[in-house]
Amino acid sequence: MSWYSYYHVKDNTRLTPTITLLELELLKNALAPADAGQFVMVYLPSVGEVPLSVYFQTKNTLKFIVEDFGGVSSEMVRLKRGVRVGVRGPYGKGFTKKANTKYLLVAGGSGAPPLLNFLRQVSLLPETECVYLLGAKSVNELFLLDEPLESGARVFVSTDDGTRGFKGFVTQLARSILEREKFDALYACGPEQMLLECFRIARQFGVTYEGSFVRDVRCAVGACTLCVFEKTGKLLCTDGPVFREVPEGE
């Protein structure tokens, strides 16, 4: 039995100078449903595999937000319609979803996909409220701001250069919102330094923290240990990628 579900590229839309929205259509063996925050391995024949967080999923469709980091991701942002790919998973632990909860969601750079998927899923639960923050270096790196609004979230953005929204880091914006408004949980996805600062902020304000971290992943099942956090021995692929603490320790 094949590890892979097979899809072909239906569309690949440029969102920013370095990020595309990749839409896949099912050919064979539909992927099992993924919780928000889980990831899959996407295989390009003769190129390699790359771990990606699921942004959107139906029985016949998968969507990913892909940033060009070099290697396999450089090929993925250039894929043309009709190209066949393999997908295996889902893997790892996703974000916790609870009713009667107020969430502050903090996305930095290309960290939006699992949080947008979370928004879509948690909006189905009763008495949930979400505030979604997206931070970027400049206005031309912001993307998909209408979607969280459609899921009922309030949306704020920050840019390092002040070209749109709050001028400064998204962690500074998160702190300013927590100073004037009460939340039950802070969930974050983005660069590791941003995640560490979000953990400190959540601890300061006494709210539950969950952060989606990134490491190179190969096997995705805990066998190769490529994705290990050296200080704690935790593996991103099986213990994460979503953690309720800092996986390398404070």
C-alpha cells in the first residue's frame, strides 16, 4: 500500500514576492483530515519532499501557502498546472480547540497557514472569539487578510516599516492588545524568536500558550531524529509541531 495520496496542481497563485497559494486536486487516495497545526510531507518526483502545514482541506482539495526558502520550496512556488505530486500524512500535534474561549492568534511572515486553518475550524464551536494579528516587514508581504474576517475574527496588522497598520513587530502589537483586553489563550506561528517572545508575553499575562515551531523534517515519524530540539530531546514531528511551552527550554 502506498504511503502517498496523489494530487495534481490545479492552481499556483502568487500572493507576495516570495509566497504562493498552491492548490492541489485529488487524483487517488484522499488524505485523511488534518487538524489545524498538523503538517504533511509533499513529494515532488525527482526533487524531494518538504513539510507543509495544511491551510485548507476538503475531500478532493488541498491548499498550502508556500514560501520560497530555497531547495524543494523553490520548485514548489514555480509548479505549473497539471504537475503530479504525492502527499503523505497528516503528522504531529495540532492546536487545541475549545468552546467558550477567546483567542489571540499571532502570525509572523509565512506563519499564517495553520492559524487561518484554526480560525476556520474553531469558528464552528460555540462561544469562541478570535483576534488575528499578522506581522510582516512591509505592506507588500501581507496576504489573505479577508479570510480571517470571513471567519468572524477581528484583524490587525503590523509592518516593520509602518507602511500599513501598527509600526513595529507583531509581538509589540500583541502586547499592546493584551494590555487593554483579556484573552484566554495566545496561539502563534512564525519565526522562532517571535514564538519565544510570544511565550514570554503569554506567561506575563497569564494566558494559555501554544506555538507552532519549524525544523527540517525528513521521516516525519520520529525515526531519523533530524528535527530534534537538542536541549530537550523533543522531536518536532511527533511531539509538535505545536507545543504548549518552548521546546528548547527557556
